Amino acid sequence: MSRPATGTTSTAPTPRQVWGRVRGAALVLALVLAGGLALATLRSTDDHGALDPRSADPHGSRAVAELLKDRGVTVTLVTTLAEATTAASTGTTLLVTTPDLLTDTQQASLRSAMDASTGRTVLLGAGQASLPTLAPGVTGAPSTPVRERAPACTLPAATRAGSVDLGGERYETSLATTSDACYLSDGLPTLLRLPGTGSGAGDTVLLGSPDILYNSRLDQRGNASLALQLLGSRPHLVWYLPSLSDTSATTDTPADGTTGNFLTLIPSGWLWGTLQLAVAAVLAALWRSRRLGPLVTERLPVTVRASEATEGRARLYRKANARDRAASVLRTATRTRLAPLLGVPVQDAHSPDRLLPALSARLPETTADPRNLLFGPAPADDATLIRLADQLDALEREVRTS
């Protein structure tokens, strides 16, 4: 009789086997991760230096700034509200690149400066977050794509420029008799000029999108002409790029409702890239996961005879001089086999109070002391251990034959 060897051969996968199973999925995941990071990086740098008069990037505005300087217009770049309001005076055009990012307090201060100024204020992409304060009486409509549009108005700057690339925010106003509405989209203007309402005589120009100021679009259609006329009507242009370093921005939250948490600082490309990577990881996990099914019997790689396993264990006991352990194994096995023969439950086989009375009733006369034989001390030498094994065998035979 033989039985499979236990403890000598492990069927658990080795690290090399595990790596062989998952390396395909790991490679695909690494490629997706690298591609997502590269795409997110490229997209996050698309607007680097956007509307910055010093930037030569496609979305920068260095070209229009240089053309204005060639026409004798002084261009001053400011990044704080205090600098912008101080510079806004007679003979000045104030360009605000992102008015929706200004806080309520900043917008109120800017509105006061606009009312007192005799110059022009140009607001790029102003929406519902800033229109009530910076352009009272004007409301925003859903945005429209940027494309070539005709002037469709009598504003001299627009008629001279002709068709330009405009879109983005659209505007509705109750000041139709005094305002100039140009470059319509579904009847609503994407360029709106409002006359001054304060003590000064300055006007306000709302541009639905900043595309005509980009380096990449300036040489197309009448973009350059319109940009130069709107920004170069006064000898001094104050180019206001709102900055996080502006202390006035810390007084309250931005007007567009953002709370300034960490997620608002992450470019949208990175968020979409992370979501795509998460979906790819889930799909890869489902693809490579182990399919649960019915249990199957596997052939063990090695079959060892029971006698060989017994001899091997005995040699280990002898090498370690573990006579106590060997005697304990022999006695435990004998008690386990004797208990059913004596009518004792197996769970009570190792209790002297339950096993010995049953053995005495079965074998009233025996040459060996059952207690010392089954529950005695460890043998002192190998000869005593051998004699114990023989006595246990004899006791079991005697019980079986009685």
C-alpha cells in the first residue's frame, strides 16, 4: 500500500511561474500607464503661457503684443489687481484675460476702477460668474464653437476687420440701443461693446473667446486687425493676467464657485488619464483573473511508499535523538486505534480516566502495566524505545484477539 507524500512537494506556484502568468498583463498596464501619462503631459502643456504677451507658444500672445508695440502702444503686463486698477486711467486699455476667476471682492474693486476710468476695458470670455458685476445688464447664453463669423454690425473696428474667428460665450443685453452687438451666433453676439456708465467716458468690450489673440490664429482672416483695433485704441495697454500670488485673491472664494481644493488645481487631462488607467486596470484584472469552476484532481508529481515515508521519519527522529517524540507518536497512534475496539469515543482516546478502565475491563489480566505503557515517561535509550514499540504492538494484538 502506498500513499502520496505530504510535505515533501509543494504544488503552490513559484515566483517565476507567477511572473510568467502576469507579465503580459503587467506589460500592457505599463504601456497604458506610459501612454496615459504622456498624453496627459502633452495636454496639460497645451495651454502653457496661454494669453501671456511674453509667450511664443501657440496659445500665447506675444505676436499681438509685438504688433501693438510697433504701432506705438505701450504694453504693461500686470498680475495683481492693485497694479491693474492703478494703471487703469485716461488713455489706457485694460485687458482682463480671465475675469471669471476673480473673486467677488476683486470684481467689485475692478468695477469701481472701470466706472472711474475714461479708458477701455476688454473682458475675455466673461461668463455668468463675472457678468453681473463687471457688465450689469448683460447676461450670458450657452457657449458656441469658435469658427469664422462675419461682423453683422456697424462697429467700425469690426467692419474694417471683416470675418474673424470668434465664438465661446454669447451675450444678451437690454441696452440694445446703445451697445454694439457683433459676430452673431443664432442671433446673439460673441462681441459686445458697452458704453461707459460711470463718471468716465470709457467703454467695455466683451469678447466671447480669446482666440483672435492667440499666436496660432493671429494671421488668419481679420483676427489681427480686430485685435489691434480693440487693444490699440489707446496709447497704453495694461495686460492683466490674474495670478495666485495676488493677495487680494485670498479674501474670499472665486466668483465661479470653486473652493480652491486640490482637485481644482489638477488639469482636466490628468483626471481623464487617471480614469482611463483605472478602467484599463479593471479590464486587465478581469482578463487575467482565475476563472472559478469545479474542482479537478491533479496528479501529484511524486508518489512515495508509506513504508519509505515511515522509515524516513524514523531516521530523522534517530538523527535528532528525539526518543520522546517518537514514543509520543507511537503511544498516540496506539491509543487512537484501541479506543474504537474498547468502545471509547475517539475524542476520549487520550484520556487515562476513560481509556484505562475500558482496557482493564477487556483485559483483566495482562503482563504489562497499561498506564505505564500507554501514558508513561519517555524511553531513556533506543533499546527501551524498541521494547516499548514491541509492547504496544503486543497490547493491540491482545485487544483485537480478546
